[in-house]
Amino acid sequence: MRPSGRNLSQMRPISIETGVMRHAEGSCLIRCGNTHVLCSASIEDNPPRFLKGTGLGWVTAEYGMLPRATNTRNRREATQGKQSGRTQEIQRLIGRSLRAGVDRVALGERQITIDCDVIQADGGTRCASITGGWVALRLAVNKLLEAGTLTRDPIVDHVAAVSCGIYAGQLVVDLDYAEDSEAGTDGNFVMTGTGRLIEVQMSAEGATFSRDEMAQLVDLAEAGIAELTAAQRAALK
Amino acid sequence: MRPSGRNLSQMRPISIETGVMRHAEGSCLIRCGNTHVLCSASIEDNPPRFLKGTGLGWVTAEYGMLPRATNTRNRREATQGKQSGRTQEIQRLIGRSLRAGVDRVALGERQITIDCDVIQADGGTRCASITGGWVALRLAVNKLLEAGTLTRDPIVDHVAAVSCGIYAGQLVVDLDYAEDSEAGTDGNFVMTGTGRLIEVQMSAEGATFSRDEMAQLVDLAEAGIAELTAAQRAALK
Amino acid sequence: MRPSGRNLSQMRPISIETGVMRHAEGSCLIRCGNTHVLCSASIEDNPPRFLKGTGLGWVTAEYGMLPRATNTRNRREATQGKQSGRTQEIQRLIGRSLRAGVDRVALGERQITIDCDVIQADGGTRCASITGGWVALRLAVNKLLEAGTLTRDPIVDHVAAVSCGIYAGQLVVDLDYAEDSEAGTDGNFVMTGTGRLIEVQMSAEGATFSRDEMAQLVDLAEAGIAELTAAQRAALK
Amino acid sequence: MRPSGRNLSQMRPISIETGVMRHAEGSCLIRCGNTHVLCSASIEDNPPRFLKGTGLGWVTAEYGMLPRATNTRNRREATQGKQSGRTQEIQRLIGRSLRAGVDRVALGERQITIDCDVIQADGGTRCASITGGWVALRLAVNKLLEAGTLTRDPIVDHVAAVSCGIYAGQLVVDLDYAEDSEAGTDGNFVMTGTGRLIEVQMSAEGATFSRDEMAQLVDLAEAGIAELTAAQRAALK
Amino acid sequence: MRPSGRNLSQMRPISIETGVMRHAEGSCLIRCGNTHVLCSASIEDNPPRFLKGTGLGWVTAEYGMLPRATNTRNRREATQGKQSGRTQEIQRLIGRSLRAGVDRVALGERQITIDCDVIQADGGTRCASITGGWVALRLAVNKLLEAGTLTRDPIVDHVAAVSCGIYAGQLVVDLDYAEDSEAGTDGNFVMTGTGRLIEVQMSAEGATFSRDEMAQLVDLAEAGIAELTAAQRAALK
Amino acid sequence: MRPSGRNLSQMRPISIETGVMRHAEGSCLIRCGNTHVLCSASIEDNPPRFLKGTGLGWVTAEYGMLPRATNTRNRREATQGKQSGRTQEIQRLIGRSLRAGVDRVALGERQITIDCDVIQADGGTRCASITGGWVALRLAVNKLLEAGTLTRDPIVDHVAAVSCGIYAGQLVVDLDYAEDSEAGTDGNFVMTGTGRLIEVQMSAEGATFSRDEMAQLVDLAEAGIAELTAAQRAALK
């Protein structure tokens, strides 16, 4: 039995509220159960230096967590003088994932920065950041299309992410913190709206897993991501 | 005329929503017009090292701002390797102000950290942080009283803050960003619920002001703070 | 009774020795009792980047303290990898205060940096830095006027500062360290030579004060600053 | 055709030379084609603080690259004040992978640090670090067994890693730099000597891949890793 | 001819004023021509950690320079986040030199920190720091002897330092900035009061020198250091 | 007797293997007994900024040590956020020494960076870095000459370095770690192939030495350096 009483393949309730930050070109508050992430998209007219003159755009991401998003207060990264390795790993993943759903030629020489700030954490914050970050990105790009700055839509597909893992010997989807902290094998899956894979990260802390288990975890992820992209569509209506 | 159409002595609408962060011992989301700050209180059973063995407690604060809380995206302090001088100045002010409303003997050897994270900024974020931070502190202390950990209430009075300044030659209260960025003289006032002063910071960037203007600004602040403490009381009911 | 035996409204002996650093465009050693600060002014022909093309000049300040300026050795900030929040707060105050006495159009596109290094500390170092820093600034501007680089004097008035506070229940001026470390309420006042206010910072560490006490502290400050501007005038003769 | 002329499933020549660092408890120089990594294992009698009193041991890793390991000189991380996000991500991966092959109870309360320093880089440095790091670890543990410090072997299986990816539309194993910098999809696979998975990281920079391609890449990895564990065995004889 | 008009073997005027910092256990202001350094000695009752339980004492040094000690303002190290390599090299030299004149058994388990802060620079600041630092050390140790904390004098000899170099083809002593910035070969010599060598640092920036020149430079240094130790003796009377 | 059984004036076996790093313009692995340093030279077509437009070239150096180059593992500088004072001191010495053997006009406006990474340490790593660094530099310059980029050879002489010191009362050359850690007086000597001095650094940690001892140490160094330049010549054949 899962601590939350969910079935093995049952996702947490998903809610995506758009337009929550008045200054951002796109924004949403995504809630996956008790994991809440504020996502915003900021457009800059200039691309990063390494893309000057290439005609290509860029999508990048930054990730943060409020000190008391967690059960016990964690130290503010700004007071520690640097982002942790974990934070950097997560924000690189978010940026890479979102870029896979963007036609960078159609975007043109501009940069969109997705900020994902975890307001409340209960497992799966990186996946919620990708799913919500895509909505913020979609809204910002809509603005560019509406303003006529862009004439061709650079977004080629939905991008969403979910975690799967082996908890107490069972294969489960969308792990909450209670499951995540105990799981032997733990994976994050990023997929498009049409079911293609963008990123697979499976890791067995002090354990191992079989090829068969791997395939079943991808099955679980595929079903979960279909629910997430449906929620994205609903929120954007 | 003020850009917002308010009267000279008119505050922005105040809203204080409590219990917004499930892990924190106390929390609220304070909205002063378009300035929104998430405040949480975290209790630690141990005081900071310099108070070990003194019987005294401590209240401290940290302040942050989401990158896209502002009109143009500002760089995340965690990626810059340090908190700015402005951030440090603000969080020292918040901590000092809240301590003035606390009986540190009654609090006993423990520390309460108030995190104030600006979700959206439109001027007056440090004042909103103090007013909202006090509510989070009050809620956390209530928990200690309810649990019987504390038997005597260490909170001696309300603490709230408001800005006043000289904008376009007029003395105004509760400046928004449009006013704040143009004001010649600019002040922050922290007061108790019974009208005593805790902190006065008046500053004339490239200008000066008279003693008479100073007195009138304190009058404005006094009235504004009465409204804020009323809002605190209402939120805690 | 004050630890030093001074009357409540009695300033410490003030001495300002000019021309003490052969390389600086302006310099002085200011002594307020046992607080000694070395102040220098350095002229740069270029303004900071944010003022390029505006026709405006800039005055900024940096503050430091020798490790053994204090009773027990304090750690050198250069070895700690950063300036403390307190140092940054002080140097921002000094810069802001001095700019209030300068016509930045008349100064033209150049920057003057005031370095204030505390050689010996006995309370009131930020006030001594402002009062001495103004003398260094005056001397540097004199050089520009004598050289014909400037034809109109950008300095519009004296700027000086003094502390006041409530020590042992009494309102006193120009607190030394023994008083400062015990005072419940503590304020720093920056004023012009003609008695206008530039900056008021009053703070009650763990206490509060009334509006009436506030007014009396400003009275004390006003008288003290008159003595300080007289000393500035004498030093510049 | 691959730039190196290799078949799609052809690994680069592997060479593992042991005992190359006289001070280390275990060491080897692993060469996978032109990628050369110096691996050492250092035993500390104390575990990290978070394991004190648990009876468990720890294996951790650090990764570095000489400035001129690459075609153009890259800046030394020590002069940049921090390890890059990429470096941290890699060394976390190496540590996690090696721990999956260790019985931490049998290791007891001690720590083994694996240093992987890339002397020359031509793609696949993190995989070579894991494969070579395991040999260094094996040698260090052998010393503990020979000395009688350990009586039960804490190493439960071989650990080795290889990259696979989609280069020019073809699925290939063990990518060199020329392939790696062009590949649309790129993966790193860590497996045990008995073919169980420890870590799968597949990433499509600006592209996507199908579940079928994913399965074929794992097939390639499995065959490659069998060659690598054979090379480990040969080196240890 | 030397820019200052001095003879080849002529030192600059030396002045050592003691007792200039009221809080320090020992202090002096040393002036070697236009090079002025403020030196203080601070006694701590505990030795650094690596000496706990050894019975040995420690003498260490820190070096700094006011931003406007030089002809053009140099950036404050505290704002740059670290001490430069040059600063660290100098303070290690000062500490090492002074320790050579101290019996660390007689000093016992305590630490004396010598702070050398350059108020005005005109070449030879590290040598002036050593010569003046020794006087501050001597005064601090005298206090320990007078108080009976020490019964045996741990100072075994004078320590002083001078620079020598080859300027415009001539071998000269005690180089000022005009000479130092042009000299092909440049050396710093630290010696005891009885003429034994403690440290020799000779360096030819982009040039070379012969063994015969080396010997002559040591002759010059020996004579100069005799003058410096005489000045130390005079100052301590 | 020396711990290694060598005679007082006997160098350790020297081996210099060239061309060990395929990407570098010049490289070698120098072995002085058990001290092994990997040296590479990287050519950049642009000089550092302070030399733009002067027609002069630059040679600089960076120094590092693998964590397990030493008997007990030392912390990686990249994880400590900065290079130690010792590292900076050493790399400044290497750069300065190599520049003394180069005609910077003939080199023209380009920069050559010498990286010296200690693979294994047993005393004398800075000297081995200079001797090996010169070989890497020589090879890189040869490439520029062969390519016709340079028509005149900017290298004017060999540069090599050796340590000498007083160990157990005896004057010895080329100290290994066992000697170095015990020596009272310790010196590093950098010389040209024709016997001219470039750098002399003699230091007596807690001791002193006489002028006569100094002269004998230079004699020892001179003989040792002749052996080193012979080894350089042999390696380059």
C-alpha cells in the first residue's frame, strides 16, 4: 500500500492556475498534490552570447526552493554563496527538456528564461517544474505570436514529466516525499505530448534493477504524462 | 495626483491570508496592493550560539525576491554567489523590528526564523515583510503556547511597518513602485500596536527635508500603521 | 552620568587634520575623541557605467576598519571573502549622505570615491566617516576648481553627522562605545550646514521610543552638527 | 560511417594499467581510445559525519579534468572559485554508481574516496571514470582484506559504464568526441557484471527518441559493458 | 643617479613611532621615506588548533593596503572577495620572518597576530612591515613579561628587512617606487640583529643576474639592516 | 646520511618524456625521482589585455596537484573555492622564471600558458614544474617556428630549477619530501643554461643561516642545474 492510499498507477491531483505573476510574460502555479511550484517565463530580446548571429533562440531555466518549502527549514542558497549541485542538475534538466519541444529557428534570436520556484515540496519538484514551466513558456510564446513578433509558432509539442520508481517492491508512479525517500530505484521521465522520449534518468541508490522493470516503469510514465498534458491543455483553454 | 489615484493618506488594500505553507509553524501571504510577500516562521529548539546559556531567545529574518517579482527580471541571488547589500540591510531591519515586540526571556532559549519571500513587487516590500512576518511569528508562538511549551506569551505587542515619502512635492503614505522610484525623500517607519516607534529610516537621495516635513511624515505613518495592525488582528481571528 | 564624564549634550573633542595622504586628491584624519578615521577622496574622470551620457557625476564611498581598531581584534574582511552586511550598510549611507550635498550636474561626468578607513574605533565611526569624508571631498573638488576643470562649485552645502541615543534613561549626543553598546535607542542623523535633514536612522534594539523622545534627539543632533560643521570650516582654512 | 571507422557496435581499445600512483591505496590509468583517466582510491578510517554510529561505510567520488586535456584549453576550476554544474553532476554519478556495487554494512564505518582526473579527453570521460574507478576501489578493498581489516568482501559485483547514442541517424556505442558533439540522443548506462542496471541517463538535446530506439541502445550498452568488465578482470589478474 | 638623489647605499629616513593604537598590545607607525605602515600586535591566549597540546606558540601576520595608499586608487580586497596572491605571499613572508626571531617554546601556547596595514606606499612595503612588525611584537611581548605571564623572554634577536636591486645598471639599497618599478633585478633580505640571514628572495623579472652581483646585493642589505635595527632600538627606548 | 642514501650533492634520477598530451602544443612528463609532473604548453593568439598593442608576448603558468599525489589525500582546490596562497605563489614563480628565458618582442603578441599538474609528489614539485615547463614551452615554440608563424626564436636560454637546503646539519641538493619536511633552511634556485641566476628563494623556517652557507648552497644548485639542462637537451633530441 502507498502511504497516500493511492493505487500503484494513480497520479496525485493536478491543478494549473495561469497568470499568477503580473510582471511575467507567462506564469502559472502548478500543484501536484502538496508539491506547489511557481513558474514564470521572461523574454529577453537578445540571445545568450554564444548564439549571437546564428539565428537561433534559447530557452533556459533556473530552479529554487523557498527555505520553508520543506518539512524542516533548509538553508537559503543565496546565503550559502552558491547553488548546490542538486539545484544546478535540476535546472539544467528543465532547460534541456523544454528546448526539446521548441523549434529554435522559429524562435529566432531571443532568450526565454523559465524560473521555477518551489513554494511547497512533497516529492517530484523537478517534474512539476517541467510540466508547469512548459505552460509558462507556452503563454509567453503566445504573447509573441499575438503581438506579431513571431509569425510561426516555435513550440512543436507539449513537454511534461513524471517520476516513477520501485517503492516497497512495487512499481509506482508520481512518488511523493514519503515514497521518494524510501525508494530503491527512482526515475524521472520527460516526454512529449505525442509520447516520444526526451529524457530518461533512472538511478538505483545502493541497488540495481532489471531491464524488465525498466520497461514497466516507462509504461507507467507514459500513462502519467498523458494525464499531465491533458491538464496543460485544460489550463490553457 | 498619485499615479494610482489614491488620496495622499490612503493606504493600498491590505489582505493577509494565513496558513498558506503546510510545513511552517506559522505562515501567511500578505498583499499590499500589488506587493505580495510569502512569510513563514520556523522554530528551532536551539538558540544561536552566542545565546547559549543566557536563557534568552532570538528572532531573526531572511528576505528574498523571486527573479520575476519585478517588472524586468532580476538575477537570482543564489547564482550571484551572495546576497546584495540591499537584501542584507532589509533582513537585518526585519529581524530587529520583530525582536522589539518580543520578550526574549519569555521566549526562552529557542530561535524563530522569519522567511519573507517577495512573490510580486510593487514598492514597500520591506514594510510588507515586517507586517506579514509578525503574523507568521504570532502564529508560530501560538503553537508553542497551545502545546504548553511556553506558558507565558513572549509577544508583547503588534509590530507593523509602512513607508511614507515626498512624491512630487506632496507627502504621501504607502508608496508604490511608481512613487518610490521618483520620491525625493523616502522613509520607512516601524511601530507597535500602541503607537510607539521601533525604527525610523528617512533618507533623501540627492535632496534634503525639513524637521516639519519629518513630523508630518510620522503623522502619516502613525495612521497607516493603525490600519495595518487592524488587518493583522482581523487575519488572526 | 556618562562614562566619559561628559554632559548630556557635550560632544567629544573634534580634530580634523587635512592633507595626510600624499597620493589622494583630498584627505583628512578626523578624530572624534578616540574614534579616528582616515578619509581620502579619489577622482576618476569616468562616471560609473549607468551614468554614461547623462551629464551627471557620482560620489560613492567605501568603508573599512583595521583589524585592531577595536578592543578585541576583529577578522579582516578581505580574508572572509566579503564585506559584512554592516559594512555595506555603512558605506551606502556615507555615499548617499555626501551626494545630498552635491550638485551632480555641476560635477559633470566624473566619479569621486571617498574611502573611510577606521584606524581606531570608540563608537560613532559612520558619523565620523561622513563628517571627515565631506572634508576630503571638499579638498578634491577644490583641486578641480583650481585646475579649471570645474568652473562652477558642485558642492552646495556642508554635510556632517552625529549619533544620539537614550543611554541609561538619558538622552545623550555623540555616544562613545561604552554608551553605544548599552543604549536602548540609538540614532544617526545626517544634516547640512544650514540645518536641513539628509538622513535619519533611529533604531530601538529590543525596545521602543516615543515621538517626544524622537523630537528631543533631533534637537541634540542639530546642536552637535553645528559644532561639527564649524570644525570642518576651521580645518579647511 | 563513424568518424573513427569503427562498426556501430565496436568499442574503442581499452587498456587498464594498475598501481600507477604510489601513495594511493588503489589506482589505475584507464585508456578508452584517446580518453585517459587517472583513478585513485583513498581510504579514510572515519565515515562522513552523517554515518557516524550507523555501522555503514561510504564510497564517494571527485572528478576533475586537466586544463589541456581537451582540444582547446579549458579554464582550471580551482581558479574559477567553484566546480561547474557539469563536474558536480558527474562526480555524483560516479559515487552513486560505485556505491551500488558495494555492501556498505560489510565495508563498515569508513570512507573510500575515488578521484578521477581526466588526463586526456575524447568523449566518454564519465564512463571511463566509473569503469576505472571501480578498479581502483577493488584494489583498495583488496588491501583492507589482505591486512585483515575487513574479513568479508564488501564488493558485491563489478560496476562499469558505457555511452550509447544516435549519431547521424545510427545507433552507436562508446561515442568519441566527434560523435558525442553531434549526437541528437546521447545516453550513459551503468551496469553490474551480471547485467543489472544501476543508472540510465538518456537525453535528447533539442530532439526526441522512441521507446524502440531506447531498447536498442540498452542492447548496445549491455554488450559494451561485458567487454569492459572483461577488461577489469584482466587488469586485476 | 637615483630619482631621489640618494647615494647607491643610502637608506631613506626611518622613523618609528610606538604606541599609536590604543587597543593593541603593541603598535607602531613605521615610516621609510614615503612608505608608511601601521603595525599592531594582538595577543590571543589560545594557539592555532594545530599547536594545541604541543607547548609551542605561534606568530602570524596579515597585510593590507588602504585603497588610496598608492598613486592611483587600487580596489579594496574586501570588495573583491579575496586577498590577492601578492598579499598572501607577503603576509606569509612577514609571519615566517618574525617567527625566526622567536623561541616558540618560551612563548608558550599563545598566538600573536601582527597586522601590517600600509597607509601610504612608495616601494618596500613588505620590508617596512617586517621591521615595524617586529617592534609591535617586541612591545606586546614586553607586556607579557611585565605582567609576569612570561618569565623568560621568547624574543631571541631583532628581525628587520630591506630591499636591494639593480636599477639602471647600478646596485642600490632600499628602492622606492620609482626604482622598484624599473629595476631588472629586485631582492628582499630579512636578517637578524646579529647579521644572520632569515630569508633571501631575489627575482629577475625578464632578466638574469650573476653570482657576483648577488653577493654585492647582500653586502648592501647587511649595511642597511644594521641601520634599521638601530632605529628599532632607538624607538624602543 | 640522507634518507634516500644519496650523496650530499647527488640529484635524483631525472626522466623527461615529451609529447604525452595529444591536444597540447607542447607537453612532457618530468620525473625527478618520485616527483612526477605533467607539463603542457597552450598557445593563444591573443596576448593578455594589458599587452594589447605593445608588440610583446606573455608566458604564464598555472599549477595544480592531484588530490592523491601526496601521502595523505589533500583536498581538491576546485572544491575549496580557491587556490591556496601556496599554489598562487608557486605559479607566479613558474611564470616569472620562464619569462626570464624568453625574448618577449620576438614572441610577439601571443600568450603561452604552461600548466603544471603534479601527478605524484615527493618534494621539489615547483622546481620540477619549472624544468619540465620549459621543455613544454620549447616544444610549443618549435611548432610556431616550424609553421613559420615565428621567424626568430624567442627562447634565449634554458631555464631549470633545483632545491637545496640544510638537512640534519648538512648542505644537500634536490631534497625529497623526507628531507624537505625536516630541513631548517630551504632554498629554490632558478638558473639559465649558461649559469646566470633568475630567482633565489631561501627561507629559514624558525632558524637562520650564514652568508657562507648561502654561498655553498648556490654552488650545489649550480651543479644540479647543469644536470637538469643536460636532461632537457637529451629529451628534446
